[in-house]
Amino acid sequence: MTIQRAAKAGFCFGVKRAIELAEKAAGTGLTASLGPLIHNQQVVDYLAEKGLEVIHSVDEAKMGQQLVIRSHGVPPETYEEAKERGITIIDATCPYVQKAQRMAASSSANSFVIVVGDKSHPEVKGILGWAGSNALAIETLAEAEDLPYYPRITVLAQTTQQKSHFFTVVEELKKHTGELIVQNTICAATEERQASARELAEKVDLMIVVGGLSSSNTRKLGSICSGKTKTYCIETAEELLEIWFTDAKITGLTAGASTPDWIIEEVYKKMSEFMEKTQIQEAEESVVKTVSTVSDEENMMENFDKGLPKLYRGAIVKGTVVKITGDEVFVDIAWKSEGMIPFEELSATKVSNINDLVKIGDTISVMVMRVENQEGYPVLSRKRANEVEAKEQLAHLAESKEEVQAVVTEAVKGGLLVDLGMRGFVPASQVETGFVDNLEKYIGKTLRLRVIEYDEYKKKLVLSQKAILAEEQEGKKEKLLETLKEGDIVKGTVRRLADFGAFVDLGGIDGLLHISDMAFSRVKHPSEIVNVDDEVEVQILAIDTQKGRISLGLKQLKTNPWSAAAEKYAVGSIVHGKVVRIAPFGAFVELEDGIDALVHISQLADHRVMKVQDIVQVGQEITAKVIDFKPEDKKISLSIRELLTEASEASARQDLENQPEIPEVTIGEKIGNIPDTDVDTL
């Protein structure tokens, strides 16, 4: 007897997600699920041990208890009831079911909604709840035939419906309406599992379907398989004891979407034990009945080979890592020899060290690339098996837009690479909300990602962390905008500089600190005042809630130097300052931070000046006299010329004062007495 597994079996993405959410929630405190989380008692018991209680109505929820909505979903009234009672909801509704709920709600406004599925199933009840009174569920073709005429019908499917049955009903519904809108809401994972089970059932002598007998998904798998071969539906490995395998040379194994891997492995192991015992018994009987000859030994080896799991190119099998070398990993896949994984087939992205990926004892899935190489080893690929297994999850992630985490393995031109089963690319523009100049620093770090583009056939997977961060930032921004008001003094961190100012992170929203509001003095560039990552205290000058913009000020927290300028720089006072700028018409002098004065070219010297630079230079310290002050215009005029003139006049006065005093004399004293003579002769 040999055992063949269905290519697709067991937990689907939606069920796996629901269990992970429930288990995580149970670990944080009082938690319950609204009904059994999935239709598998073993899993329900396991979650109960973790602290997940099962309740059957919102009324049963305890004060402070978290309530998990299972993957089947619920009507909108359940959310409203929980909200009224103040119960925290953890929504584990399958993304495919949510999609069907949204379609039902939007379609019921202008058409009659029909859901093809099990009327008693909680998923169908939930979808009908979203559709409202203008809807009904049908299970059989006969029910469709009995329907009256509706002007317009929108038909949806329970996500676990058989595709063939759904479209048979669709054909009948065309006779009952003038316009039929078909929404194929059958889960892709369900289709794949049903197709895989059907294909396997056609090849085997006996089919084992593992899953909760109350699960609609499991029952449908059983129905599909029983139409092809003898089929048994079981919940646990113990039930295999009641099954007779003797006449089955090939036995198939599949499982419903509510069946965990550990139960499937338990069943497979038990089946393998039966197979091994049967082979031993047959071998012993053969030894007793025949003479031990070379021919007999060859027959034994042939029987042994037939008993091994069938390997073929493309098969996906599980195995245990038993040896790691420098460039190969050897895996025990329960075959006649260990399988070998080449280094390049380990991961979808670049890896420098094998031990970062696998360790001895790890159980991994691998794809058979070659059944035997020259050394007799099966050649395996972990990378390709991961890719096949990841397709379903990636398709769900692309649909649901849920967050997924991945470690950056490599920085390449234009972005980063991560391994999500398939190689994923994160463009540089999608790493952060701002510009990223160094991608290398992200290698080895875990990113929070969302699938923004996925093409299974082109093997294209594009992801974004920016989308998640931007949403969170938007939420913080809205909250901050509600609490902040003009005039508030807040602290923030400088995130980016521009020629016109600095952007300051206030804890979820960036405000602009314009260059004109940084200081009272003239600022050429923001870097003169602040630098990136500086912690600053600023004042909120204005808030534009519609555009989400905040204007900030730094100088507003300082005393305006002009408030005391009238006393310090009165007309006639002598001041000292530094030349900070030269213009054709004069020189600007900084008297203190925030106050500049002008020395006009005509006031630079006591002679005619052709060029300002002939008298003063930028950076030069000067002394001048205040000749004009206009506080309303914030203008001060200085004069060096007047100082020079006053100094010259003062010097002249000083020289005059220092001259010796000249005594008074008469002419007579100088020329002596004149003798008497006739005046006329003189």
C-alpha cells in the first residue's frame, strides 16, 4: 500500500488567521469566541486550554471580555449589540466572507439577493444579515425552480460551495429575472482543495477525508471523493482502526479547511504504520513460502521500492533536516535515500548563511526537482515548495490588504528584497513615509508590509510599508488636530530641512517652521538655527484642519528686541555693531539679534564715497551715531559721517583752546615815540 496526499489540504488562510488572532487574544486576558471558532473539536479543545471560552450569544459575554468573531462572520446587528455593551471585538471574519458580506449589502439596495448555500450555516446567515430583508438563501436546484420572477437578481455563493452546483443554480435563475448579476464568491482555496481531492480520488483505491464532521467544507470534500472511489470521513487517527486497508494498493489522503496540520500528520503517520506492518507481514510470509535465492532478494527489494512513497517531479513532500554542509542541506523524506537541497534552492532571496534558514531537526516542505541525481539523491527545492504554499496566502493578503511582516534579506537598486515564500520587492519609495537615502541599513530588519501588487503567473510581488505607516500617521494626525489649538507651546523633532524652513514632527503630524519665524534676525538657511533630529520647543501659529497643515514659530517664544529698541537706540546715541550685508546704497549693521540698522552711502564718510566697499567690509565692527529711528517701520538709520564731523569739530575746538594767549600791544610800543614835526612834512 502507498499513500498519496492531496496537493491542497488542511487549514486555509482564513481559518489559520482566525486561530492566530484568537490564540493571541487569549494570551492577553479574558477572551471568548462567538460559537466554536472552527468546526473541529480538537482545535476548539486546544484553544480552550489556551483560555478561549466558547459562548453562543453576545449576552453571555462577561464584563471586560474580548469577543472573537469567527471566520464565518456575523450579521451587522451583532457588532451593534457588542458596541452597546462596550465589548471589544476581535474580527477574525475570513476576507472572502467579508467580501461576500459587502457585496450583499451593496446589492440589496437595487436588486433581490440570493445566496446559494446551506441555510443553517452561520456564514450564510451572516451574509443574509448584511443583505437585509430583500434576500433569501437556497440550497437546491429544486428551490431555484420554485422561485417567482424578480426584475433584478444578484446571486452569491457560500464560500465553500461546489462550483458546478453553484453555476447549475445560476443557469436556472436566468429564467426568473430580467437581469442576473453573478458574484462568484466561492473561496479560491476551497476550489483548489475540492479540485485537488477530486483529482486524487480518481487515481486511488481508497480515500480518507480528515476533518470535523460538522464542517460543511469537510462534508463537501467527502461527497466529491465518494463519487469517485470508496471514501471514509474521519475526525481523528483513532478512527482508522475501523477501516480495512487490505484491498487498497493506493490510498489517498485529504483534509478539510478546518483540519490542523498536526491532525493530518497524525493520520498520515498512523496510515504509514499500517502500511509498514502489512509489508512486514507480506515479507515474512514470502520468506516462509519461498527459498531464499538471489531472485527472491530482488523481488523483496522490488516490493520494498513499491512500498516507498511515490516521488515524481513537482511533488511537494515534508521532511526533516538531518545534515547541513557548506552548500547543501540533506533532508529525510522517508524515501530510500535522503534528499538534497542545493544552496540556491533554499530561499527566494539572497542568503549568506545556510544556518540562518534551517537547522538540523527542522521539518520543512520541499518540492522534488529530480527523483534521482547521479549520486542517487533526490534533488529538492525548499524555495519552490514555499512559493507554491505561499500562493494562497499571498492571494488572500492582496485581497484583504492585511499586514504581514518580513525580514529584509537584500538591498538592490531601487528597493529592498524580502522572502514571503515568493521573492517580494519593496520599492525605496514605499519603505518610509519620507525619503530614504540608505537602504543598506534595513538589511536584517523586520518590516511591516502590505501587498500592493501580486501577479501569481508573472511571479510579481510588490509590497509597501509606507502604506501602513501613512495610515497610522493619518490617524495620529486627525487625533492631534482635534487636540491642538493656536497659541499652544509644544515640543517636536526636526525631521527635514528645506530652503524655506524646517518640518517638525509633533508626534504624528508635521508642522512647518518657516524660515521667517525662526529668528528676529535675517536667516539665510534653516540650518543656521536648527538641524535634523534636533528637539525643539515651538509655538503653534495657525492650524488649517481641512488641509491638515500647522504653522509653527520659534522666534515667538523669545522677547522681541524691538520692544526695547526705542530706549536703547534713541536718536543721537552712539552705537556699536557689525556689518552683515552690503548693498549699492549702503551697509546694513547688526546692532543685536533681530535688529539691523542702515548706514547710507552718504553717511559712510566725510567725503564723497563712490563704492560702499571702499569704506567698510562685511564682518567689520563699526561705531556710528543714530540719526533716525522709525519704530513703526522697524528702521534705524546710522551715520559715521556725523561722528567724523563731530570729531573734527571737537578736535578743532581743542586745538583752538590749546593755542597760547597773545598779549595786547600798541603801535607806539612797537615803533617808539615820534618826534614833533610838521604834520604836512609827514
